[in-house]
Amino acid sequence: MSNNHLVFVYGTLRENEPNHKFLKDTICVARQSWTDGVLYDTGNGYPVMGLSSANRVYGEVYQVSSLVLKQLDQLEGFQQNDDKNAYERVRQTIYTDNGELEAYVYISAAFKLAELETVAFGDWKCHLYLQNDPFYYFAYGSCMDAERFSTAGVANHFTKVTGCGRAENFSLAYTRAAEDGGRADMVESDDFVEGKVYELKKDALDYLFVREGVHGKHYRPAFISVEINGNLLHNVLTFIVIDKSEEIAPPIHYATEILRGAKGFVSDQYYRQLEEALFTKFQIKIDIQKDLEVIPS
């Protein structure tokens, strides 16, 4: 048996969850990955996955040793060739921002799935943390800019800004194909993305879900770690594109919103990265300082 195995985890083994200790010395291959399946809440503080080709389950992929794999088998109550297993360990295709891979997944072998609650968005962290009140929200695109909040009459929800956040292991990319051009996304990489961290009440979610096209399945809610002034916040809400396209040039009005929201808030280094990426990739150059100037009457 190989000493290196890939395992896809979707519940209590995920980062910052109770059983992640089993993976503390392993290599994380992908944090924003998915596979075909349906997730259910067992009601016992952990989920179980069922097979489905029409739905997705989100989770993380780790490279583990044979010893750790054996420990995971024990945790999940799995033994080879045992027809009384609670879970079966199978191999499935896992989809990541850097391509497809094959990994082990623990799926239901004994649960009566029809009697269990389906986990919304196929993401156990959403099931746990979308009910938090208040919660932290990481905005990295046009939601850094307050203008549309005012126009929509929801500015009162977005008055509490915690600070400039930095999300490691992501890059900003314009992978959401809207009718008039690209929209911002975070893609896993060795880089980082900066943005504005808000503290919000739960009643702000309705607006965010509509704006991000969550119910239209354009973006999905996801929970990530974000650093602010050297302090790491865990399980911060953000929104990530579901079906990513090749990068598409954003419309000028949208790129302007991003730069206007970022100006004077994110680091100078990151702001230059935003400007340079727009010009290098799409030949877009915006004089945001001119846009911010107050023209005397």
C-alpha cells in the first residue's frame, strides 16, 4: 500500500473543526474543492455524504500517510470487507481550482438518508456558521465600495468595518461570466487577496444572497480564514464563483467600484496589483483618483 493517499473531507475533519487534529501533520492539497454527492446532517454533530451525480459536496483534500489513513478509518468506523460499516471508503473524482484528482471519500453505508436533513449548499461550514449573529464578512470585489449599498437602501447593515483583511492562498480573478463582462472571484493559489472585513447581523444575508446571485447558483457562500493586523479570524463568510470560466474583462463600472472601494483601504502593494492586473490582462486603465475628486460647484 502506498504511503501517500489523498482524502477528501467534508465535515468535522475540515480545517478549524473538532476532528481536524487527525490531519494536523498532513499536507493540504486543496481547501476549496468539491465532488459529486449530497450532504446530510445526522443530528449528532457531524454530516454524512450520500451519492448523487446532480449535487455537489464541498470540502478539503489532504495527502495523508498509511498510518493516518488507518486512524481515519477507525474514526469513521470503516473496515475492509465489513458489511456492517457505518461508512464506506470509496475513490471519487475531486474537482479543484487546479484541476481534477482522485481521492478517498467516506460515504454513508448505514444511515437512513431519507430521514435526515439535507445540508444547504453542500457545505458543512455553511450549515454551522450561516446562522451566526453577528458574523464576519470578507468583501474582495465590488462590495468593498459603499455606493451600491446606499442606492439599495441597505447601507445601515454595512457600517461596522473591522479592518483590512488578507486571505492567504488565493488570487483575485475575473471568472464569473456576466452579460456585460467578468466578475471577481477568489481562486486557490500561492498568492493572497486583500479586502474589507465587515461585522454584520444575520439580516444582511438576504441582500448579500441576492447581490451575489446565490440562488441563481452564480456564487456560493464559503467560510475561510482571514488575517487582520496579525490576528487570524476563522470561518469568515465570503462568496466564491461556482462554475468558473476563463478570465473575462470586467466592465469599466464594475472595475471602478473595486478600485474605489480598495483605494486607501487595502495596502498600497495590493492596490497596485489590482491596477496592474486590470491593465496587463485586459488593457483597462482607470484613474480612480479623478473619480474620487470632489468637483467644486
